[in-house]
Amino acid sequence: MADRGDGAPPRYRDLPETDGGARSGWHLFGEDDSVGLLNLVTPAKAVQAAGLVRRGAVFPLDLASDFLDPPLFGRGFARRTTLVTRPGAALDDVHDNFYPQSGSQWDALAHVAFDRDRFYNGRTAADVDGGANTIDHWAARGIVTRAVVLDLAGAVDERGGPGTAVALTPADLEAAREAAGVEVTTGDVLVLHTGFLDWYATLGRAERVRISHRDALRAAGIEHTPEMAEYLWDLHVGGVVTDAPALEVWPPDHRREAWPWGFLHQVLIGQFGLAIGELWWLRDLVEDCRADGRWEAMLSSTPMNARGGIGSPANALAVK
């Protein structure tokens, strides 16, 4: 990896410029890399994260499997059936219609391309079919690192609430970081709390059905701009996770003339190789951070070891 001598990648403005004015992180970790910025989550980061555990307080970060009812973006609802293997003595169960990204999730680097047939590190769809950029590359490593928690719910509420298209700026994230009194270091995972899932829990059935369709959904998230891309890259985090549906403000702008900035996933995943987590349950963790004033925790996640997978349940814990 080409770096600046301190273990961090080059700064955004030192990256080569590519189509549409985006900067490219391709090949920083090698021609054959399928891990992306999670390469920055080193054994030293696991040791650092373990040092944050003081009380043994554990915060599961996955939603209940039926929380999003119906799932967003038209994804299917998993069905679970109990199987009687020996009457009165032993049971199994079977899950079908399982969408790994219908709840708390990771997006693999195969999830969104930078442009047509141009996935992270220059891979094609055929390369993805052959196993490039898929979730099993993360599963083989596991994820243990320091989480930095930023509470953006107040800023979102002031501008219309988490169920509206509130676009959070780098200045908003910096204000939350300064309020938390925390620094972001190379290889951290940034955790952004918008309050979306708390808001969703208040909705009636008809409204949940309506917003399950992508065209009807509105949600707060980071703005899709070059400035936000530069800000996130220069933090040198391994991933960014949120309780919102898409990390970035929804809806995006998929018009060709808006490419690549109309949908920031195209740059964050397709050019940077950033690990993105969405719809994580953050309320309990954030309430604890508010109570003890510590906005950092050990983060542990085990992506699903599904060869060729495009996403995974988060399978995540925060420990303080």
C-alpha cells in the first residue's frame, strides 16, 4: 500500500483523478485486493479496541428479524419454519426467502459499481461472479476495531426529522465529533446515529408499507457531494455504519448527468472500497454514550461466510 509514512493512505487530493471528477483508491492495497479500506483494520486496531472495554457492557447492534415489516426497498421477508426432527425431543428450523440486506447489514464491495461494469479495483461483473469483492473476503478476516459514535439525531430533528431527506454535511459530522470530544483514527469504524429506526418504530402499518417502496422512501443521511467523499476518505476509516436505510440521504439522483455524485455509493464503494453498514440498531449504544460521556467502543462483527455473497447481516456487537 502506498502511504504517507504513518500507516494511513494518501490524502484524498493526492489520489489520482478519474471519470466524473472522483478520486480513485483502486490498487492501493494491491491489484487483487477485495477487502478495500477494511485493510486498515489491523491486529493493532483489535488490541486498541479491546482496551476500550471497561465495564463489560455489551450492545447488540442487529435489529430483530421482523422489525422492518415489510422490509425496505422491496426486499423480501424471511420465512422461518420449525421442523420436528424427533417428536417431543428435538427440533430444527429452516429459513427461506432470506435477503441478507433486509435488516441490519453490510454492503459488500460487489454491491454497487462505480460505473457500468466497473466495480471496486477495476473488477467487472464477471470478476464478481468469479468471487472478487464478495462478502466472504471480509468474513475470512472478521472485523474487530474501535468504533467512534457520532450522534446526529438533534441536527436531523431540527431540519425535518429522520423520515425526511435531510442531507448531513461534513460540518454536521465535525460538529458532532467535537461535541463528543473524540478523535477519529486510522482504521476506526464511524457510527452515525440519525434516529431513523426510532422514528420508524412509531409508524402505523399503512405508512410502513408505503415507504417500503424505494420511490416513496425519504430518509436523512450524508450528502452526496465531492466534499463528503473527501471528508470521509481523509478520516481513513475502515467503514461507516448508520441506523438509516442508505447511509446517504435518500432519494439519490440516478440521472446520468448526476453521475457519479448523485449516488455516493458509486464512489464510496466503487472507488474507495469503503465498508458500509446500514439499518444498525444504535439507540441503546447511543443512550449509554450520552450517559457516560464516552463516544467510543470496541466493535466486533462477523460477516456471513457466504462464498460469492453481495451482503451480510451485521452480526455486530459494541462493547464498553
